[in-house]
Amino acid sequence: MRLGLHAKPKGFSFEVKGKIVQSRFSTGWSQGGFKFQQLRNDRYDAVFCLGITPQKAYAWVIPKSAIFDQTGFLLKKPGLTTQHKGKRGSDTAWITIDLTALPAWMSACGGTVSEALDILAALVG
């Protein structure tokens, strides 16, 4: 329990102080980044993305509103792509993170595990 964060399971997500957080994991891809898959417009407040390489761990806490618009469609921004063809091709998303060219919108989401945990603590207040 760091920063007073106590997570409890909530289906395939976890809950911290009433906020639902999905978790996604990726090992490093051969192109030098990470892909976090199977993000849908479900009931959650943010996604905790953990990326692991043999040398380092990375993490981001991404608000759902930075991924999907209010009607549930994937936003058009660098690093967000559709994964499947349902619901006009935008109901399931990938977040692709290239460590050498991190999209500007991701700069407020973390990078290090410590930064991501601080962002999560601020999110749950």
C-alpha cells in the first residue's frame, strides 16, 4: 500500500477509493515500445498500463476520457488505434507507446512507475 492506495478486485479491474481502474500489461515489442490491448468503452475511470523490458519498468495512468469520447468512440490521436472492426471499427482500442516518440497527450500520464502511482493517487483524491 503506497500513498494510502489500497486496491481491491472489481471483476477484471480494481477499485481504489471508489474509482474503477482497468489494468493492462505489455512486454516490450520488437519495435521498441509497448501495445496495451483490448480497451473497450466499459465502466472504468482510468487504465493503469504497465510495460516491462529486461532493463526497466514503465507505467502510465490514462483517464478513460483520453481514450474514448462521451459517446464511446475512440478518439483520434497518436498512439490510439482500433483493434477490431465492430461498432464502426472503434469499440476496441490498442494503445501503442513508442518510447522514442511518446505522443504529447501521454506526457501527463506518467512514464515511470512512481509517476504513474502519483497520478493514480491524484485521480482517486
